[in-house]
Amino acid sequence: SRASTGEIQIAAGAEWEAKAEPWSLVQPLDEKDRLGFLPPLFKVLYNGQGDAPRLQPDSRALRYMKRLYKSFATKEGIPKSNRSPLYNTVRLFTSYAQHKQAPGDQVTGTVPSVDLLFHLDRVTAVEHFIKSVLLFTFSNPISFSSAVKCVCNLVMKEPESSSGNPHRTPSSLTFDSQFEFRKKYRWIEVDVTAPLQPLVASNQRNIHMSVNLTCVKAQLQPPSARENPFNMTLLVPPSLLLYLNDTSAQAHHRWYSLHYKRRPSQGAGQKRGLSACPQGEESAEAVRPSRHRR
Amino acid sequence: DQETIGLEPQKPLVPASFNLSEYFKQFLFPQNECELHDFRLSFSQLKWDSWIVAPHRYNPRYCKGDCPRALGHRYGSPVHTMVQNIIHEKLDSSVPRPSCVPAKYSPLSVLTIEPDGSIAYKEYEDMIATKCTCR
């Protein structure tokens, strides 16, 4: 048979229209043999996912991850070496349930609190938590006439108890992450590693939180309605980004080289987005996009 | 490395009209030598572009070619490879000659859509052959 030498011959060069199912070349084979045929990448990726129906991710989230891929890998797909050696996996989750709680207030610029539920089932046992970020993405770049300061308030909730209503964690965690707006931004990354660390580390699969984003003018008077820095419709409920270190043999591990300088955040390119870290941690200031080097 | 004890005045070792390429012809290089070959495939050929977002094209490369008898250091082959050659020639021809196989790889970054709609960026080891050897 065509695969008698045990190699799958995939025609290169000539346009090969696989009219039949992708696996027709190796049919009829039962599941175990079919997987045995596959090289590591496909076996790992395949795991029966090849034709599994899949939900389509949010287009903004996909655009962000494509940009992240471009900043992490070369054109040929080889991981760049100038990246943090701490993680080799980044997962983006969009929330399952979102219902707005406290209505937003145009005058004070508060955005409605959004109740978010993330299912982290895709995180495998060998992927160890390093960092997490809430990603607010905008349909169109946001810019303001003057500096605007935003504070992200995060309340972590215990998973629903048997009585059905989620009870707040004893100390509702207010997370003050301040960032300034001066330029056009398409997204904001808010570092939420501290509140999520205990939950993810204890292998909690469902993360339930309520998020509120309040923006005021840098001079602390609430912006007038006309100048409301955040138009609610622009704001999409945030996605959750997990930076993980996969310790399996198949994953690529790089070594911490001495000359690697730790930078506050390496999201998907600094120019289009803003990374905000909690106060008192790496940098209270929003990360300044690097100036063009002369 | 023979010691030449010249009695008469030193004659030039290499005569002026010597042709280097002719000199090299005496070393038998196999035509189909063990080396790296490209194999560019795109995930759309496998109908996997619906969930493998990047890279679109992937060139794992492969090693193909003959392993010459006199391997020497050219292929970075371990001594065992020459031993296997000798066994094949002198003792038991059913023992195969050394094969042309990859010796070094580079990793690959992949962006995929998971069944639950989440998006994953992963880096996998040993995905692209970068060097061949005979062993």
C-alpha cells in the first residue's frame, strides 16, 4: 500500500486536493494505529482534535494572539530567543457567562461590573502557572485628549456552593491597577497574577470573578459625559491570558541566559496595547511603548 | 606525515602546474550524499488550518542520501557507525549500513484553537531537522 514503507507521503509542490477525509491515506486504521502514525506535533495536537467541532474564538482575541505569535516566533515559526525563558505556553480563555451587575455610570466613567466565569479545563497538569493577565480589547483604537487614569477592581468569587449562589471570598480583593492613556490603544493588559495565583496553583478549574473598570481624568475630577473616556459598547468583556511553563518532554525549554534582561511585560507588541501592572509591583507606571530607535 | 630528509636543496612539494580539482577527484564522493532536504507542507493540505492558526506553512525537512564507507568526521558520526560499516562488509551483510538520519533539530511555535474555543500558543521541541548524520 502507499504507506507500506511506514512513511506518510504528502505530495509537496503540486497542488494536492485531498478530496477524501484527511485520513483517507491511512484508512482503514483503528484509532490507536492512526495516532501511532503521526509525528509528535500532530499526535500532541491531534489527540482526536483534528475534526472535533470547536467553538470559534472572539475575533479580537484571535487578532491579539496572532500578534503575540508574530512577536514570539520568526516567519518560519521558530521561537525567538529574545523572549522570556520563564514560559513556553500562553493560553487565552474567553469567559463563559457574563452578566452585568452594577450598572455603569457615564458621569463617573465607571463601567458596569461584569461577572465572568472562565473554564480552565484546557490547562494540562504539566503546564505550570507563571503569570495571568486580563485582556480588555477594543473594536477601534481608543485615545483621549488628556491623560486618563483607570483603576481595575477585581472581586474573586468562590465557585458556586451547593446552595447555588456564589459567596464572595472573605476578603473581596480590590485590585488597584492604574494605567494612563495618552496614545491610541487597541487593548489593555491588566496583570492579575496575584489574585489568581492561589486558585490556579490549587488546580481550580473554574475561575469566577467580577471586574469593574473605572476611569477618571488624571486630575481626579470625573470626566463629563461627553468626554467619557470609555464608551461601554467599545469594551468587550475581558479575556483571561495565562502564561504557563510546560515541562513535558515535547515542549521547548530554553535556558535562562544571563544577558536576558527581564522586562515588565512582553505581550503582543507594545505599540498597540497597554500593559498595566498592580501598584507596588514591577512598575506602577503603564509600560511606555519603546521609542523608535534612531 | 612522512619525514622528508632532503639531501639536495628542498624541491617544492607541489609542482607549479598542479590541478587541485583533479587532485580531489581521487576521493570518491557518493553522488547521492547524505544531506538535508526541504519538505514544505501547509496545514491546509491536511485540512487542519481550521484549528492550526499559525504557522500556515511548515518545513520539517528530512535527511536522505547514501552514507559513504569512509565516513571520517564529515558526518559527525560516532565511532560506532564505522564499526557497523565494518560488520556489514566483513562479517554479516544482513546488518544494515549506517543510515542518513537527522542529528539536530529546532523547535516550532504553534498557535491553535482548542475545542472549547480558547486559543493556545505552544512551543514544541525537535520539530525541524537542521543537520544530518550517518549512524
